[in-house]
Amino acid sequence: MKAFVHEFGELKIKEMDEPTAKEGEVVIQLKTAGLNRRDLMIPKRRGDTKDALILGSDGAGEIETVGAGVTAFKPGDEVIINPALRWYENSDAPPKEFDILGMPDHGTFAEKIAISEEQVEKKPGHISWEEAGVLSLSALTGYRALFTRAQVKEGDTVFIPGAGSGVSTYLINFAKNAGARVIVTSRSEEKLEKAKALGADIVLHTNSDWKQELEKETVDIVIDSVGRATFNRSLEVLKKGGKMVVFGATTEDVIDFDLRSFFYGQYQLIGSTMGSRQELHALLNHMDNFQMHPVVDKTFPLENIQDAFNYLKENKQFGKVAIKM
């Protein structure tokens, strides 16, 4: 089968052996997959490792075969993959056996994948294959950050720096569904317009004076994934006693901030990453109740996946980038 792999420090399309279903596993004929920033970082983390690794965390397709003991699925079922491996019940932090699909396990940028039935869910009927393929990782990350960690409620105001990422588009939808007001930022006027069309109440240019622009607003929650470039600026607009949830750092990981101002402000700083299967089930119910659709910016065929990588590196997207098998 064709797959997109990292091998000897290089990314390339390669013929790989077709997987077979072991006990408790299913083989999925993948129709689509989703590209995430995690996929951009893995080659650097692996270096010159010689073994070929199939990248990719998100995917959707049809069950082709089932292994011994599988009871929840049968051939022909339309499914999505849950990339949060072995995290089943909601908890304050993932269990020690938790990992994310796509490293060290083979991922979804291939024509087929074998995976435990515990990591598979029925595809929501109201969404397309492209939407299903980009769903799990970003949506689950955003859902846990906003609902489990920040505990958003109706009437809250949520501030989201960086309007174009896949998680941000999910966050805008989730927050609006919860009855919250949403403020987003971006360097791109086009992305700000798209965020407004998606439901954002206030859109701000990244280079504007956020504190001055929002002097009449009360920001209850900040959901940040940018890191050093926005952390202190976001903290400045957060109300005293407000919550700041951080789930990523697309700029630099290390920041400096005024500790005295932080504790006098009684701020709550909360870390978050991915989510449990229990939260994924709640997320899928939420999407069904609101007939919510993922935002897919662009779809690339598997043979042009390197173009998709370059597109994501350049931050051109608004929403998710899909790969079609």
C-alpha cells in the first residue's frame, strides 16, 4: 500500500506492507486523514532514524476486516480514529501509558491502518469524509480545553489568539454553542473576516493594542496555543481571577512573566492537551446536537501531501487541511 513516511531523515511516499488485524484490532480502509502541526514537528524529533514511520494522527474510513474478539464493529462500518491512545476515562491528566497516534505507532497517512477497536468511533452521519478525517485531534483538544479545563458557561467571554488554526475554528464553534462571546486575533484580514462569519463577536488585528481595544470588555477565559508571542499580551486582557488555558506553543516554549502581578491578579493558569475517550464521546454528542461541521480549508491528494505540509508551514490555512487517499 502507499504511505507517507519518515525514513532516514526524509519524508517520502513509499510502498509499505498492508496491515493485518490482530486480536482486538480492526483494519480500516482510509478515505481521508487530517494534517496537524504535530506532523510537522515529528521529522525533527526523529532525526535520521532509519526505520520508516507512517505519519498522521487523524483519519476516517471504512472497516475492511476485524480481528478475533472484536464485537463493536463489522466490515463496512464508517468510522473515525481516536488518536488519543489508551486514555479512556476523563482525568486531571492522561495516564502514563497515553500516547498520540503517529509516533511511535504507524499513523494515518496511508491507504490502510490496523488499530485497536478501542480507538475507533462511528463516523457522525451528518459530516463529509473530508470533515471526518480532520476531526478528532483538534476538536478533542479544543473541547477539553474549553469545557473540561476552562469550564466555559453561558455569558462568558472567551479570548482566542490566532484565529486560523484548526483548533481555533473548533473553539469558536464550541464557545458560541455554549452561549459565550468570542474574541479572536489574527494578522490576516481574510482570516478575521472568516472568523467573524464563523461566529466571532469581536475580531482584532494581532498588531493592535488589545488592552485598549478591549477596555470595555470583561474577558473571563483565554485559550492560548501561540506561546511566547501572545502569552503576556493575553494575560493583560484577562480579568482578575480569570482562567488562562494553554494547550500549545507554536512560537517559543519558554516565557517570562511578572509573578507578583500574576498572584495579585489571582489568575488561574491551566495546562491542557488532547483528551480522553469519554470527552470524545461528549464531543461527538455535542456535534450531533448542534449539527456542527468541522472547517476544512483545503484538501490534498496523498500523492501531493508534501504540498500540504508546505501549505501548513506557511500558516495559510483557516481551519483544517485534509488528505484524500
